[in-house]
Amino acid sequence: LEDGLDCVIAGIPAVDFPRLARDNEPPALRRQLGGRPSWEHVREISHPVSPLAFAPRVPWEGRFIYAGRADRVVRPEQPRALWRHWEEPEIHWFDGGHVLGMRNPTVAAFVVRALTRTGLVSLER
């Protein structure tokens, strides 16, 4: 949303909030609600806050994504959708799920590499 940024790193990005809610809705609640809410209606009214609703302002070489292959909260199709929307920038898939993603050493290395590549961090002393 901001102009003038050199880098954006989307970590485990959710891009379809109604799908996220529906995928994580407990079956007992689904039965109790009897098909409510209308997920299409929820998708329609929440679309303006989806990262897929607007073009990125950060240059392509400054866009980075990381996500977990085994994530059951933000399932892999959501980061893939952002990756396609952002014109397929560098994406890092780590072996793991949602909660421990930031503790995965490959994620930390990816973030440092992204920040170094965009000139925001220098590893030289």
C-alpha cells in the first residue's frame, strides 16, 4: 500500500480470508450454523482488504514470500495465489507448519538474504 518501499517480505501470507475461516471452521460449528454465513457474500465484502485486490507498489526484485509446506492454517494455495499475483517473485518453502515458521532456520536465512539483496542489510563489517 505504500510508495517508496524497497522490500516486502510476506510471511505465511493469507490472501483469501473467507477461505481461511471456512478451512478452519470446526465441523460442529459448521453443522450448527447450517451453511451460514454465505461464504460468497463474505468474500465479496472482504475483497477490498485482500492483497489480491490491488497491484503491488514494491518493485518485483524487492518482493519475497515464505510459507510452510505443511501449514494447515494458511494452506499452501494461499501463498501460491500471492506468488502468482506478484508475478512469481522469489518464494521460500520451509518444511513445517504455521506456528513454528519463524523458528525455522531456513526462514531466518531467507529473510537475511532478501534484506541483503535489496540493500537494507549489509553483512560486511
